Amino acid sequence: MKPLLEFRDVDVFYGPIQALKGISLTVNEGETVSLIGANGAGKSTLLMSIFGQPRIASGQILYRGEDISRRSTHFIASNGIAQAPEGRRIFPDMTVEENLLMGAIAIGNRYQKEDKARMYQLFPRLEERRSQRAMTLSGGEQQMLSIARALMSRPKLLLLDEPSLGLAPLVVKQIFQILRELTQQGVTLFLVEQNANHALKLSDRGYVMTNGEIRLTGSGAELLVNPEVRKAYLGGV
């Protein structure tokens, strides 16, 4: 498999506090890879460091073989990486459709019409609410909008930060079904999740992070039956 994203011995600091410690991981083209761990483990910091916020202190982040550690956020976004961030961070006063169009800014408006139609096909609920302000949507609908907005930039790599956070179990199931459809369409996903059960069932491979370090790695199926993972993240079941 061809590596799409690579972390090579990456360190990140917030002032004197080291948030990431010698992180090395790979996301191959066409894969779904999950990063699981407890709150405060450093998962979101790892995702944000891809866009240079925060900048890494040492090591390398490679995208398609190129070191992007010092590249601008705009360069990264316009070259095939998109993120659906934690907490959704949609534009609340804009309509659903306006939010989608904002997602296409990084690549221009050439594909806006066909991509908007594709998003409405993938997320029928959004088409029903296309003229509503985003703040009026339910939590699940806002998460769908966040993912659809990210997809409007036609990413080669989609980063998802806690897509199930704060959602009812039935809605979580719907979100992960949509993610499964994306994987079947060949989208490469890098997923940060506290819901280890859903994440690992979806993933080809997974990493387990503890206190800023990668503690375990393996296929999604292997990690699902790993006793340490089951005890810490799956309620011992």
C-alpha cells in the first residue's frame, strides 16, 4: 500500500508541556485508520498538528511523500486534506447550503454544482434543510453538515475528530453507516474517536494513544479482541 500520511517521530509541546512524544504512524491510501484513547491523550492535538496548529517541535509529517510540517494551513487544505473538527464548528448563521459552499473555497467553484448534488444524495436530510440556518439543525444533522462541508473540497484524506461526540446511539449508528459508505467509495479516512467499538469495527487498522504516546497498534479486528483495549475502552465486554 502507498502511504498517504506519515508521522515520523513527531514531538509537540504546549509551552513546557509535551503533548506528543515521538509519534510515528501511517495512513495508507484507501485505508480507514482510527486513533483511539481517553480524553486528554493527545488525539486532537495530533490531528491539529497536521495543519500546523500547533507546529511540531521535531520529527516530520509527510503527505504523499512531501514534508508538510512547515507548510501553511491553506496549502494543506488546497492539496487534498480536509477535516471535520471536534464540536462540528459549522457556521451557525449561514444556511446549510451556504455552509457547503464554504467547504469548496479551497478548490474553487468549478465542481460546486455536482458536488453539492452529491452531498445531498449522501445526506438526504441536508437537502430537506438546505435553506435552514445551520444553528437550527439537530446535533446529528450538524455532524452530517460538518462531514459534507469537508467533502466539498474533494479531499484525498478526510480527518474526522470525534464524529460521535454528544450524539444519541441511533444517530451515531447513522453517522458510522455514512462513513462506511465513504470507505466503499474509496475515501481515505483518519478517524479520532472515543467510541472505540464503532471506530475499530470500521477501521482497517488502529492505534491506541496514551499520554501522548502510541501504546498499541494493529488491525481493527485485532484491537477489538485485545484484552487491554477491551478493558480500557470497551467496558471489558
